[in-house]
Amino acid sequence: MRRSGAEDDPSARERILVAAEELFAESGFDATPTSRIAERAGVPKGLVHYYFRRKSDLLAALVERLPDEKIEPSHVVVPGDVAASLRKLVAELDARMSASPLLSHLLWREADTHRAVREALQERFRGVVRQVHAVIVAASAGGVAVADVDTASGLLALAMSYRHSVARHAEAAGAIPPSMDREVAFIADALSLGAGAPPRPA
């Protein structure tokens, strides 16, 4: 059977997702009925269910809209300079994470009650850890203890994750989210000093 004109409209699905993103951010997932999404998107309610059989499928689709955070180490590594390399990586990740602050804030909020969202965000966090790790190793030419690199990667990824989870609140209050220069410098200095190495026996 041939689909109707509305179902053939390639922009309808996009309008539904945009409407869902806005309304979930405004009112929360549970408090937003699909009828409001349809009204905001300017489509029949049945079309929402045509593209997304369950409301939770909308959340899953929104997760997929998060910008790709994969950055090749060669694009940011400054050989022999861990701090400069990490600053460039943070700037690149900031630009990508900041491309969709409303969506990021929404998904962070819904992660507590929706397993699929939580797992997707956890995997993205692990991806950031892996990228920080790769950049440190490349910039230091392997001259840093593996355990120290692991610790530094986790700490910087946690700091970035927290910063972006609260960025929308800071911007709404008129505050500019601080840069991470101090954190990057601290981590680079700690790595150069071998701060994570076990103490020498007395």
C-alpha cells in the first residue's frame, strides 16, 4: 500500500525530533505526551507513532543525534608537549559538545531513569577517556607510566563531563563556563613529575 503524502515527507521525522527535543527539555520526558509533540511538529499524532512506535524510541533517536566526538590524535597532538596537546583536544571536544547544549542537558537529565540513555552516555564518556589517553601517549612518545596515563585520562574526562553537564545552567545564569586551562596544566605537570608513581622506599 502506498504511503500517504505526510508519511512521504522527509522533513516530518526531523520536525518530530526537533519538537520532542524542545518539549522534553522544557517539561521532561514523562510529562510530555505525544500529542504535544505532534502539535509542536505540525503533524498528525499518528505520524509520530508511525516513525516512533514507542515514546522511548524518540529518546533513542535523540541520542543518535549527539555530535560525533571522535577526534584523530594526529589533529591535536603537539609532539613533546602534553599540555598543548590536551588543550587542543579539549577545545575540539568543547566545540562538538557545545553544538547541541539543549540536547546534551536533556539526555543528562533523563539518564537517571532511562537505561538506554544512560548506557549511551557512559559509552561516550569511555570514548572521551580513550581519546585523552591516546593524545597523552602520542604527545609524550610513551614516556609516561601507563598507570599515570590511565589516571590522568579518567580525571580529565570526568572534569569535562561535569563541566558540560552544568554548562547550560551556568549560561542561563549569565555565567561563562570556565576554561579548563588550569586542569590541563595541573594534569600535564603531574604527568611530567610522575606524580602517580609509588613512593620510593625510605
